[in-house]
Amino acid sequence: MENAELAQKLRDLRDFLIIAGYDESHAVRYTHIARTIERLPEPVEQMRREGRLTEIPQVGKLIALYIKEILDTGVSSKQKEWEAQAPFTVVEMCRVPGLGPKTAKLLWEGFQVKDLTELKRRTASGEFDQHLSARIRNAIAAFEA
């Protein structure tokens, strides 16, 4: 797995944890680690093979374990632990500019919207108030353009 792909998976994990109710001040560490990984001069895969993941700033033994799990399977045990709170598919909504984890959390908790496909369908059917529907439609249109 390339460093950029791993970094995106860590950002997705951050968004998912926020949506699932994990403390946001703790979840943002994954953003910082993702930025660091993107800037590394060597592949994280190589660092893992050499047992050097904890040399990455802000990566201790537990985060190193999560990184190994993501590199091996694409999913961390941290994500699995929190999937009882929300489906991981809610992260799809966060990829739409303007629909971050807080909006996705509102859509999940308030309306049980579990993915981008469902969000599009329900917005088109007029299930949300006019302001929210317009905001979502515009954001999705810009994202898909």
C-alpha cells in the first residue's frame, strides 16, 4: 500500500470515529499521522518490514498496530470496535466537499442515512428540509462534476 493510500485510510478512520461518537479531540490524531505519513521519504511498508513504525512521529505501539492491520487487511481493529455504533459506509458522505464528519453524523443519527447512494436518493425524494436538501444537492453536484 502506498503512503498516500494509507494516509487516506487514516483520514477515513478519523471521520468514521467522529461519526460513531468517538471523542473528536482524540480522533484528530489520525489526521496528523496521515499528514506525516504523506511526507515520509520512505514507504511505510518498508518501515513496517523493518519494525520501525514507532519512529513515525505520534505513532506509539497501539497506533503502529492499527497501521499494520490496515496494511495487512485494509481495516483496523479500532474501526471494527466502533462499527456497532455506525456503518463504515457513512464515511462515503465525508468525501463530498462541505459534508464533513459532523454533517455525516447528523445524517446518520438523525435520519439513518448510511451511505452516499442513500443520501442522493433521499435528497431527491424531498425527505429533508429545503435548506438542507439544497445544500446537499449542491455539494453532491460539485463533487460529481
